[in-house]
Amino acid sequence: MDNHWSIYIDIEGFGARYDETMDALIPLNALMEGIYLVGSKKYYDDVNRLFAHQFGDGFVIVSCFEEKNLDRAIAISMALMRHILASGGLAKASVSEGGFSDIRNCYPQLITDNESNGCISLGAGLMTIIPVMGTALINAVGVDKRSPSGSLLTIDSNNTNRISSEFRLNEIENGLHSINWLKGEFELVKEITEESGLLIQSEADRIASLKQYISKYKLKPDWVRTTCYEQGISFQ
């Protein structure tokens, strides 16, 4: 099987917040915590298990098996984005599919002979390597790069027929659709959130938290406009 669904999710405004106060670690910690809780409390069995790998201020989350519809990937993304919002931050996520595998055996023998738990000594220094790679990561990052600026959940338009109609979709640029991650109470999102022990806010509180974030930070007008429009809220 070579068609895992994948989520690429990273923290919005990480660089600016890290440089100024390092409080960017708060939403990054929430993302890490959320992935751990979902993977260890909700989807921990051999069939539904998840694989997650950090890349800077983001993670790629990959399914174990191919799935006909993408509801689980969308619901996990929404649950994590809401958990991060409740922690005082915002995230951006994109969903795609592709292959994913351990590629350590493709690395030079000099590296693999000296590797231990992803680390290689460089004299008194250290090299770390990424043990996995594949089109699941490349494609999800590709969707992210094609997405407009803003706290959005996006997916290729040709995959929208694999998402339940209860999710609120909007066609945007570059052959993509955005999914409203802020509004609505969806059964699978609720199930993931409650069973994983993620932070829970009402829709009204989520909207208030987003507006508070926008008021607190100096954000580009296009970012604010796109984020608010795609989540169906007004911000003056």
C-alpha cells in the first residue's frame, strides 16, 4: 500500500513570536501534546494508529493504511487546530495523500554505520537525520504552499468528494478548497476531542479566541481578511 493520507500542520506566526518572547513554544507544545493525546488515547490500535514526525514548527501526521474517505484526517486536523486555539495560538493545516516509508537504508553506509536513534556524532558535535520520507509529506506540504496566507485547513479540490457533506467547504485559489475548522460541532471531531482529552471550547468561545488573537498581534491585513472570511466571521 502506498497511499496514506497525510496532514501537514504547523504553527502560525511562530518565527515572529519566537524572536520576540519565545511564547511561540506555547502553541507548539499544544500541537505536540495534542498529537500525542490523539495517538495514544484515541487512535492507538494497529489498524487506526498514527505516525507523526516533527519538521521545525510543524508535524506531518500519516495514517497507517489507505482510507476511502478523508473524514478522519479532516476531523483530526480540526480537533488539533481547536486545541491549539484554546491554548492561545493558531495553526494552519493541509491534507493530502501519498507514500511514506523508512529511508534510512538509502543513506550512505558511513552514516548508517554511525547512527544511533537518529543521531550521528560529528566529533564533539552532532548530526540528526530524518528517518522517513515520501510523497505523503511532499504532497501535503505542496497543498500548504499553494494555500493563501491565513489560519486555514485546506485540501486538493479533487478530493472534496471524499469528505462528508457535514463539513463546510469553500473553493479557493490554486485548485484547493478550504474547510471551516472554527465553526460547527461535528460528531467525529467531538469524539476525538473528548476521548483524547483535548481542550474544548464552545463555538462562541472559539470565535472570541480567534478575535482576541487578531487583536493581540500585528498581523497582515490579507492574513486577517482571509482567515476571517474562510471561517465565516467578521472582524472590524
